[in-house]
Amino acid sequence: MNAHPSEWEETARLLPRVERDLPAGRHQLHKERLMTRIHEDLAPSPEPHAAGRPARRRNPFLRRMVLVPLTAGVLAGALATGLFVFGGAESTGTGDGSGTSASGPVLTTRLGTADPEGAARLLDTVSLAAAESPAAPVGDGQYVYIESKSAGTNVRHVHGTTSLASSPLHRRQVWESRDGKDGWLIEPGTTGPEGMTLAGTDEHGSVPGPTLNVPSYDYLTTLPTDPDVLLAKIYKETKGMGNGPDQEAFTTIGDLLGESYPPAELTTALYKAAAKIPGVFAVDDAVDATGRHGVAVARLDETSGERTEWIFDRKTHVFLGQRTVQAERDPDGVVPRATVVFTNAVLTRSVVDDLKQLPGAAG
């Protein structure tokens, strides 16, 4: 087994894993915010994927990933062809797409044992733990701060040759106002050392409204906290996306758990809603991007063969992070079984009084 990403040197950036085939009309891009986020997480087009090329999983950070200051049209074309150019460095393919050459060893793991009957029980325990330790509310003028570390695997196609390489573990810091209209991102290799604003307008000069894929704290407070109603809303608003409604619902909830700040009642509802998704199971052991072991709730994407795991501390049942592992045969025959496609660890989730302020610092 190769070295854990926590042992890799933090020198390069992780960019989103892009699907193998992206039909026209797939992206909802913001002209100015393309430097800070992609609005719809590669929302799929009604057009079918090319024969033999099933849709691939999206990276949960894609919606807020800084790419390059290109025009929307140029960026859409780059995504569609799998080509990224950053500072003269070229990377092609459909992996996490590091703008600098990713040369680390491909990260592999031991797949934990699946328990088809254990998900409901584990999610019930997790929801109780979340209710007992509610997140502090976000007040007027305050910001949500989330710090995480991530790494991933690149699948690259260059001049007819396919290869795999790792993107090194790296730190990501995000600040966002409660209404989602202001914020800041610092991510080595993706932004400069001082970071970049998350404020901006779309091509019409308007500030884009929040959605399930790009939620603000204020938006999250409007979501239903009845698990059945919440799940119905998720199914309705993600209809036609991803590799089937159940997988997309699971992915959407995972994204909300990963890099947003749900109020306490909504967090509980998200876990209870996830327990109602067919095909969800428990896993006895999983490890996050920083090497923390825990138990997990997971679902297998039968189209891609990838298993997405939400990882929780064994004792406290606090959410640690999530990862996606190639658990079954890759339909394209490129990614070996037990390859870690994406791994993430949430280190801090807090409320601060000012942009770029760290938790515990004076306002």
C-alpha cells in the first residue's frame, strides 16, 4: 500500500475530478465568479453520455474551486476537453486535473467491510450525536469558516497514453458570509498566498442566488427539517443529474455535510434522510485524508464502480471527512480497485466575526 497523503509534501493543488464526457450545456458558469466557484457542480445535460463513457463522480469542492481567470466560454471548452493550462503547465485528462504535474504515487487503501444492515443504526447514532453538540448559529455580520485538507488521483490522457498520478495533500480555508454574497478562499496552488475573494456577479451583473449545490447559511436555514420532506426536495431538485437519483441524492447530502454549515436541526435531518436512500450501507473502517480512522456510511455508484464514504469518529461520531474509492471495476479499465479517487478531512468548522479571521482570534 502506498504512503498516506498526510505524508506527502504540500506543494501542489488539487483540482476537480472532471467527467470523461461533458456534453454541451452542462455547466452553469458565472462570468465573474468563475474565479471562485462553479455554480452547479457539473450539472448534467439531458443529452446522453457518449457510448462506453459513463458519467463520473463530481468532486464536492468543484462548486467553489478557483480555476483560472478565463472567460466563461474558454473555461467551458477547457472543461469539456479535459485540458487545463496554469502558468504554462499543461495537464490533460479526467482526474483531479492538477494544473502542475501530479507525480506522486497512486494512493490505495484497504476497503472496509460493508454492512448492508448497519447504515440506519449508524446514521441514527450520528444524528443523535449531532443533536447533542449543535453548531453555533451564525449572526449578522459573521462568517462561516471551514478548514480542510484534501488529496486525489488524476486520470490523464496524453497523446493516446493513459496514466494515474496523485495530487498531494493540501490545505483549504474558506470564509463565507451568512448570505453567501461575500467570502474568501485560500488554497495553495489554486489562489495566491493571500487568497481570493468569493464575492462577485454573474454575466448579467447579478449576484447568483444560493442552491442545494451552492448553499449559504441563510439558505440552509430555509430547508425543511422533516427527513421525508427534505429528501423529496433533494430528489426533485437533482432530477436528471449524476448516475441516477439515489446516487445523486447521496452525493448532494455528502456535499452539504462536507463544506457547508447546516444548522443543528438540518444536520440531524440530513442524516435521517440519508438513511432512507436505497443502497446505503455501513463500513467498519475508513480513513480520512489526515489518517484518522473511523466508521463510515457509504454508497456504491454502480455506474462508475466508485464507493463514496462519509467517515465518522468511532467514539464521538463526529463527521471527520469523506473519500471516494474505486470499489468495483472501472468501466473504462483505467482505475484499479482500491484506488483512492478523492479524500478529504474537515479540520475546523466554526463561526468568526470577520473575513480572514481565524477561530479564537480577536475580532
